[in-house]
Amino acid sequence: MKIELKRTPLNLWHRQHGGQMVEFAGWEMPVSYKRGIIEEHLGTRRHGGLFDISHMGRFSISGKDAVPFLQHVLSNNALALDPGMAQYTLIPNENGGALDDAYLYRLDQDDAGPRSYLLVVNAATRENDWNWFMEQRKKFAGVILEDKSEEIGMMAFQGPATRKVLERILKLPDPWRNRLKIDRVDGTRVIVSRTGYTGEPVCFEIFIPEERLQFLWELILSEGEKEGILPAGLGARDSLRLEAGLCLHGHELGLDMEGKSIPAYAMLPTARVTVSFSPLKGEFIGREFLRAQFEEVNARENGYPLPPKEKRVVPRSIVPLLITGERIARRNHEVFVEGKSVGHVTSGTMVPYSIFDEVGILGTPTEERRLRAIGLAYIDSDLNEGQKIEIEYRGKRIEAVIVESNLSSEAAPYAHPRFASEKPVKERPRRTLKDLVSQLTLQAIQNTHWRQKESFNLIPSEQSASLLVKVFSMMDPSNRYAEHRKFKAFEDKEIFYYQGTGLIEEVETLLMGEFQTFLGCSEVETRLISGQMANTAVFSGLMDYLNRMYRKADPRRIRKVMNHHLSRGGHLSAQPMGALRDFIAVDPFMERRAAIEFPVLEEDPYQIDLGKAKELLEAHKPELIILGKSMMIYREPLREISQMISGMAPRPIILYDMAHILGLAGPDFQVPFEEGADIITSSTHKTFFGSQRGIIASNMSEGTEYEDLWEAILNRVFPGSVSNHHLGTLLGLLVAVYEMNAFKSDYQKAVVRNAKAFARALKDWGMTVEGNPALGYTETHQVIVRVGYGKGPGAAHRLEENNILVNYQGAPDDEGFTAASCLRMGVQEMTRFGMEEEDFGELADDISKVVLDGRSLAPEVSQFRKRFTEMKYCLPVEEAAPLIQKLWGALW
């Protein structure tokens, strides 16, 4: 008897537009369209592919027992999902295998209200999954489980140009994977998530009522036609997921060739993100077996002893393969190592890939393409990356190699193919010391002349020190030691551990005094050699302080931190991926390091949304608040945040990382300690004039509430962070602080004045300037211009070719720096070289001609730069020259 196939709401559209319809999991679906699988695969990687995936199952889970139910039947932690988030998960069986893999979306928009979830499962397992859930729900009277598969349509929109197309139609989620947003299109509710099954770093899945699916489908294709967007079928979806190393039920999930359940931890990359052992989950299906798998795999990965092979619970693993022979590996082909059978192929095919026009961030895929055979295999877990294997194919053996992956998705907007290759070791020619140093001398002279005489440096994190600062930094304290600390036994006198340190002791005392004057504070630590080290010392000191009452147990970490997200300009050192990592706790609900990012205004993502920030502060009660950014065009709302937390007990510590704007600190910008900062950290070479170092400052003097915290921080500076604290640059920094205290008012006003003039001129010359026009687009030294999605690196490269140095910068809505839409520029260094408002207007004209018109102006820009070679806001040349001559003479 012929079984009638199910059809999605787009079935007729597929037929009318050349869809080659096939049976798949009881559905009639397009395997490809007229262009074929290869073109659809390449089209997705180069531009974008639109996939009908309405055949997949969609279950709604709500009610008071929704969370307990999900915690019981899924492997991941549903409590880790905030509203507007999604997570990949498994539906485990009792033996630690996977009935299916699935995606869980939390749809409710209010954390205080009832929770509502949508679970997407595979088409081939939809009925079995539903029956399994219906059986399990008998234990949860308060769960509402509904099959919405016939009511909600679903499409996947994957590829580098998809964001550009989709943002013309609706509001997009934050640019981080597994975020989602609910919006309306033509009055219809639409759910858009940053998820996908192709390995594309820019990816969306879209949910819409089935009766409106074709409307949105055609709208996307119409809007995307000029961008190269094409419809794609199941064939390309499978080859794309295989290239990305993603598992498919019935292949890498489910049963192996012998009918045994494949352990979840055989798919190690998948298991790492889908299995949770949080105590908040309690007991759940398969937990005991999954835990045993985890412990065995953890032992294997860390080189610990393993049980005999016959007793292992994860004897085989799923690994990606690159076929080096001339044939294609297919499912169930046997795999051999040195003639011994070690497993079988689970998926295999030939995939196309584009040749990029160059290696690196500026590379884009060309029309040139090639083919390669790849696969996934289920083989003995003792085999590692780089292992050469053989695959049996019709009585012959095909050569292959185990690889880490066949595709990289880390550098948006493009996914990049990866290859197994052995890099040849080049023999370096032998040269004499004189030849080597002579060559380096020539290069150093050329680079210095170019940077100081021929190019405009607009990188906002850099500053040229005066010649006096540079020469002082070369003096004899360089390469010496001057470790010291206070001893209570000696009435808190600083005791030095080395001799010959009299000058350093005096310099440090003078330096602290000058910084105390500059910042208006009582305590300054100057031994740090970078701003990142300063932050690390504060984080470490705070953790030590929080554990001061009990020293016999492992110290607890900082429970929660509120900070700026990296993609919204937050300092790298203030991120869980940066210096904060070792000092911040893992939140048991979120199951990730407990950093809560500041919310931003929808109309101006460079500013904190203070209303939402207050709600988050009250809800999370962080122990540490970190203000300050690397992409910073506004003052921080320090006073407002300080007022919000004034009644909290215990009150959070406010750390203001002023690395970028230390040189602007004062009544014309911000007076941080008057506005509520507890601690300031900073580097000393951005808007500030100094050598490259770092500082920590506070008012935590002896007798104040936080004197113990300050003592803990000092102990984490020395002996915790530094030994030799680069004594030469310490002398240079003292000269720089003298300069800053002498000229700060005039310099600071000139910087902000120039930045505003620069921003206005860039706008007048046709550039898209970020920020609030009512504030002159900036309140700091920085100006940010948007040049187009992913075009920041190319624009920065072209400007460098024309002797203008800027940063390419990820915008708040970009997936990362490699997909940067913006240029970040700072006026501080060129202000110091004497540029004024009209000069920045002229430079803005040159920038617009290079970026917008594609003109080459290198000679003209170089000639323009020669007008600004004498440094200001320091001793004039005629006064500095005799001192420099004396210092230089002492070095000979």
C-alpha cells in the first residue's frame, strides 16, 4: 500500500521552482533545485542559502512543571536559559545514548512570569520523540505539552550575506549564537534565532505561522536576490552539516552497525555542550550512564589510566576524516589501521569548497572551486588527530586521515575550509651578528620615520611619548630589580630587597604623589606594567579579600560581575575569556561564568540602558561592577550606577577601568572618585602621555572601610604579579605625569574639541558616524564610523596603504571583529603633534576619499603629515634638547 507523504506549506512553491522532490522521513522534500547540490552548497558558503525545514518537529512546553519536565527528559540544563536564549541538547535514553538531538528555545520575555519553551526535534524521530515525552509527562501533572509542528512553519537562513538581507525585514537578535528575538512582519509574529545546522558563523532559524511561511520565504528571496541568496534543499543541508562535523540521527546518533546505542560522549564536541550534571537538574534519564561516560572520557583526555578496552563505556568516538585517496567514503564502509578493523564510516560525501583570494582577514571566496572527499567515522577512541587510516571500498583501500575539523566557523562572516597538511621546516640562512643588527637597524629607522613623520596615527589605544620620556626609560634603572613591600614591624616602611635602589624609591614616591594630584585620591600603586595586569591584580585581590575570614578551604570566586560585553566595547581583560576568567564563579543556573553584561539602549547601543541596568543589579546583586570600555565615545554613568547600589548590602565594588580615557580624567570629563568609583585601573599610554605601564588607584586608606581590600590588592601586585617592574619605564612615566599635570587642562579640552570636529567633518564628507549627534557624536577622544558589514578590515587596510592608521572595530551588532562594520579612531596622538580642528577636517576629507571613493592619496597624506612633527604639551625642543644630550651622554 502506497503511503501518502506529508507536505510542508512550501511544497507547491518547491515544485513550481524546480525542486527535485524526494521522500525523506515520510515527507516530500526538495533534495535540490535546478542549480544542483554543489551550487547550493557553495552558494550558502559564499552568500546564503534558504532552507525549508518545516518537516522538523516543534513541541511547545509550558505550565508550572515545564522546567522539571525538561530537566528530566533532556540532557542539558533548561534553567540555564534566560528569556530569549536557546540551547542544543540531547534526548537521552536510559543507557546514555541519544534518542535524538534537539534545540530548546525559551520564548517568554519576562523572567518573572511563567516559562514557555519550544523544542525542535528531527523529522525522522518526531513521532517517537512525541510518544516518549507523552509517556514521561505522566510524572509531571503540571506540564502542558503541545505538538505545534502543523501550526508553525520553520526555515533556516544560513550564510555570510543573510544578516544584511534579514535586517531589512525585521529586528535581529543580539549577534551571539543561541540568542533569539520575537518580532512582527506585516503584523505576523515571527521568532528569529541565531542557530543553524550548516556550520555558518552567520546563521538564523525563523519560526512563523505556517499560513504565512510562503509570504516570508518569498520576501527573503526577493530581498536577497541581489546578494546571491538562493533556495537550497536537503542535499546541500547534509553536505554542509557534514563539512561542519555536525551529527545526524541515524548516522552519528542512535544505533551503530551492530544495533548498539552510540554513547553520547562518543560525540565529544557535542557532549561538551549538551550534557549537564548541574545539581539543579537532579536525577534525569540516563544520568548515571552519562556520568560514567564523562569520567572515562575526561580520564582519557587528561592522560589518566583507563579500564581495559572490553570494559570501557566509550570504546569508540566520532571523528572527522579527510579522504586523501581518490574515492568517496560512504556510510558503513569499514575503517582499518595497519590492517586491523577499528570501526566504520558514519557519513561521507564529496563536498565543494571555494578558493579564497588570500589568506587572512581580508580574504574572500572567489569563483574558483574544488572538491574534496570528507567524512565522519565511529572508530576506536585510542586513535587521535593525524592518524592515517584506510577505508575499505569495494575490496580496495582508500587512504584518509583523522583531522581536528574540516571547517572553521570562528571568523565571521565566512566559514573557512580546513586541511590536513604538514608545514615544511625552512632552513634559516646563517648570518653574522653585524648583518642581523644592521638589517634590523635599517628596518627600525624606516618604521620610526614612517610612524612619526609620514603617517597619521589615529589608533585610540596608542600614544607617542615625548623624547624625554623615551630617553629616561633607557636609563640605568632599566634591567635592575627593586622588589619591596611594607612591613608592619617597621611601621609600614617600604623595605627593599636589593641594594642600589635609592633612586627608584624616590621616583616611586614622587610618581604616587603626582598621580594622587592628578586623580584626586589617596592611594596609587604604580608597579604594574600593563592595564591588564592591573585588572588581574584587582580581581585576585578582591577574591583574596572575600575569603579573608577562612583560609583553610579552597577560596570561593567572585560570585557575580556586571560588565560591558566584549562586542559592545568591553575591555578584554574584564571578560571571562580574559583576565577575569580565573576569579569569577560559574553560576549554577547559567552554567557559565557569572558575568552579567550591561544592557544597552536599542536606539544607541553605545550607552547603558539605566532602567534595565537597575533591574539587573537588583536581581543579580553582583559583587563587582566593571565600568570603562575600549570602544568608548561617552562618559560612563558612574554617578547613576553608584546611586543605584547605594542601598545594597553588601554594596558592590565599582571598578572603573580608565585605560582609554585616563588622560581625560578631570573636571572637563569625569572626576571618577567624586562620582562613585571605588577603584581605578588603567594603562598609561593611550590618552595619557606615559610609557607603557599600568596603575591602580583608590581612596582605600588605612582606617577606611576597605583598607583590607587595598592591602590584599597590594599583595597581589607584589609578590603576586611582578618582580622586576621595568624600572626604566618607571622613570619615563614620572616625566610623563609631570607633563600631564602641567598641561592637562589645555590638552584635555583640545582632545575633546578635536574629536567632535573630526566627527562632524567625517559626517559632512559622507561617512556614517556612530553616536548621538546632539552630543557631537563623542564625548571622548574616540570617533567611530560605520563602513559596512564586514568591510572594516578592508577599509583599515586601504587607509594604512595611504598612511592613515586606524582600528577596524566590531560594531555592537557584529558577530565579531573579523566581521567588523566599523573603524575606531582616536585624535589624542595627533592632537599632541599639534593638529587642530580644521586640520582634522582636512584629514576627514582624505579619509572619505580613500574609503568612499577608493582614491590613492599616499603621497599627499605623507606631505600633509610633515606639518605635524613637533610634539606639544611637553618641554619645548630648545629646553628638552640639553637635558636629552646629558642623558644620552651618560649612556655612553
